Amino acid sequence: MKKLPLVLFLLVTSVFSHQARADMIEPYNLTTLVALETEIKSMTQNLSCETDTDCHAIGYGDKPCGGFKSFLIYSSPHADEDKLIDLVQQYNDEDHRRNMSLGMTSTCDILLEPTVSCQSGQCLAVEPSVEGLVTE
């Protein structure tokens, strides 16, 4: 019977501690995430290029264990780079909030930023492997 108050104390402390951690996590907005993704995809659709310097890759999405989920390839003559970088940062931040809110987990492998080049008039990843790349 003497252990009951201790057990109740630990239970109540645990519940309030969990709630305090949950209150510290900023909620994410799925509508914002989808809207950002749509705008980013539309800005990176045209991959046409003339030289290798037209082609770039940017880290996209947040892996709960760290790093990016993938890399987007884009052509700088066909994308407002400053706006794209800002939108991708907003997307990555919102994706991070989503991961934290939902308690998501991921593998802890790190994707390397690909080398991109202009081949046959299109920006393409040439290395490392194209796994994890988004080019659409």
C-alpha cells in the first residue's frame, strides 16, 4: 500500500512530462506542405540547359534521423533560384515539424549531393547513384 503513492506520483509525472514535450513541438500544416511541394515541383519541371553551370541540385525533404530525403535537380535559367531556395527551406522546415509531430523515424544513411551536368540539353545527375533523386 505504501508503494501506491509512489506509483501514482510517477504515473502523473510521466503524463505531464509527455504532455510538456508534446506542447513544445510546433504543429505542422499539411495544406502548407502540399502547396509548397506543388509550387516547388512546378518550378523544377523545365530541366533544359545549355551548359553544366545551368544545372544544380538542392536538398529536399527532412529525414527524421538527419539529412535530406532526396535532391531536386533544377535548371537555373528556368527557375527563380532565390525563390526556389526559400520555398525548399520552408518545405524542409515544415517537413521537419511533420516528422516531429508524428514521431516519424527513418534510416540514418546520408544521401550525397549528386554531381549534375547538362547532357543532351537536359540537367541530369551523373553521380553518385541516382537513388533518392527527384527530377520531376
